[in-house]
Amino acid sequence: MSALRLAFGLFALCCPWAALGSPLSPDGDETTALEALGNQLPDGHLLWTRGGAGSGKLYYSTVANPSPQKVTQGVDDHGPRWSPDGREILFVRGERPSGPFDVMWMTADFSSPRLAIPGGHSASWTRDGQYVTAVNKAGGNKVLKCPVDLFR
């Protein structure tokens, strides 16, 4: 792990708001550090991406038990996001290293990932957890908003 990734990860553990995004737009190494950190729940559960571009897998660990556990087996899985209540997870899956990409959904026990939004990328939950948003790159970078009841 690079020194930047380690430093940012330690900073984010001390300041959880850093893992949830900030008003600044990261670029370059900062984006790599944000992607490596993934998404953190307040009780110290971490879900993050390990692997290079085109070969990412999602891993889970906790602050109390930092030993990583691989939780996905796709060709290129990245961009994990916990639901606001911590019971569900969104992530982006590429069936080939260069895409196309789809938004996937699974429960927090990491079982049975399902297709949520075909062609979606950069997935996120609404604050109330009732909708998922994603960018559809194949559809001209349109933002899609989908009720979670469609794929639960």
C-alpha cells in the first residue's frame, strides 16, 4: 500500500467524514486513495477495493479485525457504498476490464449480488436509502434514479 493510501486511510479512520466525501473534488492520487479506502460505517466496518484497474475485488474488514476478507469474485468490482442503514451494499461490476459496467446490489452479509442498474456507474444511495443513483455512461452520461424496491 502506498504511503499516500495509508496516510489517507488513517486520516479517514480518525475523521469519518473524509470517507463519506467532501466538498472538494479529489483528483490523481487522492482519487486512488479514496477508492482504496472505499466506504466506512461509523462502527468501524470497512468495505474497499483491492486490485488494479480492471481487476478489482471488494474486501471487508473492521477496525477491530483488520485482516481483509474478499467478498466478491467479479472480473472488476469497485466503488462499494453501504446503504444509510448499513444493511445493503451497492458496487460497480465490469464483466471485462474495460467495461461495460453495471451497478450491483447485495445484502451486508455479502450474499448473492444482483443486478440493480444495467449500464450504471458511480452508484450512490439517497440519504433516505429509498433510491439509488448512478451515471449511465452508455446513455450519454445521464443520471439515473431507481427505487430500491425494484431490485430488493
